[in-house]
Amino acid sequence: MASLVEAEQLDARDPLASRRELFVGSDDPHVTAYLDGNSLGRPLRASAARLASFASDAWGSRLIRGWDEEWFDLPLTLGDRIGTVTLGAAAGQVAVGDSTTVLLYKLIRAAVDARPGRTEIVVDTDNFPTDRYLVEGIAAERGLELRWIESDTRGGVSPAELEAVVGTKTALVLLSHVAYRSGFLADVPALTAIAHDSGALVLWDVCHSVASVPIELDDWGVDIAVGCTYKYLNGGPGSPAFVYVRRELQDQLSQPIQGWMGHAAPFDMGPGYSPAPGMRRFLSGTPSIVGMQALRDMVDLIAEVGMAAIRAKSETLTRFAVEAVDDWPASWAVELATPREAERRGSHVTIEHPAFKQITAELWRRGVIPDFRAPHGMRLGLSPLSTSHVELWNGLEAVREQLVRL
């Protein structure tokens, strides 16, 4: 039976426990439980100092010289670092820049154009809204058809479900590694192999998995992946997303937003567009250098502790959450909407109850911050480096108290 004592014991044995104090707000008495790290991660104290220093030194002192000294290549050098530490990607395959939506648009367009004669995009009905909205628009632009997988909102896409819809007409399969609603962890190698067997490309959305779940894009044979950096990479609100493109595929893809930063010779400023070789061709406009700063500290911290330790902590947190919810009376009618097996879920747990929308609003007023997803889901986003088991227990107790009052 889950308890405060058990939470304290888990924290005492946690090899990552001391890292929690590295985050701004970890000692904030007005926020007793922050359970939404899968939407926006806490900032590191080092990042707060870095941002202040950047304004006065790199920007304030170096001025325009910063572009020659570091900034021009930062989307690629930081991309390589993210790839090595969190994506299982060798150098030269990851770039940082644009929002998740813009990068998804560019790479979905590039992928379907790289499969001429194929007329279908496969996507599941419970993929993240942006992913679904984008393929609807792109299908209309390019005269393509969408093949929908009716995915379980408490699970995700299975190999059998994908096999049933792919074929010789499939240009692209678009899937999420961790389902935004249920936390379901997809079998990337198996699903990627099925897409490839049909001759299709596959694009993985890794927004809800990067830096919380081990990823091996190179070993899994992934073609393209896009992910955000403000969740478990703690880059801050609106920090730029990243894109991975398998090395041998890069020169085969032509992205549709042809900006000067993706040109082979951007400072020649000549007539006509000629794409740069490698990952630079997937850049468009001037990148957000300020938005990349906080990422650097978090990637360094992840490299220090290792993804294996992060995943182990994630599993203890989600397991504790599931056990605590299981202890609640059945008469409360709270339902688990996340896979029970730790190896089949990412780093968030979703529970459902018709009153959770109003309960979440009340919890926020009390400094307990989970996330709500319509129609009845409360997501408990558990960031392994900044969330303690006692903090999780305090949050769950606050939820329990609200349910008792119904």
C-alpha cells in the first residue's frame, strides 16, 4: 500500500535525489507538488545564471560577432549534443530550430514528396492534435489521402494495427513514441520495420519521450524524428524544437520553407536557392539563440547522470503513482488510463474522473499542479530529475482530499 513512509524511503534510496535542488522552485513553499513536467519542465538554477550572463556577455559584449564565434553553428553543435546524449544519434543528424509544428510541417512535406506515386499518409486518431491537424492540411495541399488508425485512448498503436493499414500506397507513417494522453510507449523498432517493409518512410514524434525514455534512433532504423525541448529537456517556454534525419536520407529530402539559413552559401545572398549539404538544409530562418541557452545545462546534467538512471527513476515514480491510485476506494470511480506495466509507459500517468476538470482548477489554486486533458483526464507528469516521491505523494493526497469532498 502506497504511503508517505514508502515515499520517504524511495527518496532516501534514490541516487538522483540530490539533483532536485538544482532546479529553480524546488523549495518553493507555494508549490507543494509540481506534476506537469511533461508540459513544461522546471528551469535549472544554472540556466537562470546562464541566461543572465548571456545577455550581459555573449550578447551584450560580443554583439554581432557572436554569430561568427558560435551562434551560426549552434543549431548543429547543440543538435549533435542532444543527439548523442538523448537520442542515440551519431553526429551530423540532428538540428535545433523552429517550433515543433514548423519542423513537423517541413519534414512531413519533405517525406511525402520523397515518395512520388504514393498517395497515403498513415496517422492514428489519438496522435497529438498538431500532428493530426498538419497531415490534414498537407493531404489537402498535395492531393493525398489519410489512413486513420483508430487507436485506443488508454493505449497506443500496435504492430497489428499498423500492418492492417500500410501498403504500396503509403508514403509516410506518422506516430508518437509516447502517447500524449495515455503515456503508452510505442514499440519503435517493430513499427518502423513494418513501415519500411511497405516502402514507406516513418516520422516519429518524440516530444513526450525525449530525455525521459531511452531512445536509439540510429539502431532502430528511424528515418525522421521531431521533438520539443521545453518538457524533459527544460529549455523553457517556447524553446526551439529539434529534428533528426537519418544521414543517408538527408540529401533525398527537400524541405518546403526555403530560408537563407538553409542555403549552401547564405552570406553570398545570391539569386536562387541551393540547399546546404547535411542537416543545415533543414534550417530556414534565423534560429533562436536565446531559446537554446537553457537546453545546454539540462543536456549536460542528463549526460552526467545517464538515461538509464533517469528511466529507472521514472519507473519508480509512475509505479508509485499507479499503486497509490489503486488504493483509492472503487466507489470513487477513478480509472487508470495508462498502461499498468512500467515498461509500456513513458513518464506520465493519466487517471480519469468526470470531476477532474474542476478538481484540477482547485488544485492549481492550492499550489498543486497536475495537468488536465479533456474529456476527463488528469495527467501526472513526473520529471525524474526534479520530482521527488514525497512531492508526488503530496500531490496525490491533495487529489484524494478533493475526491472525498465530492
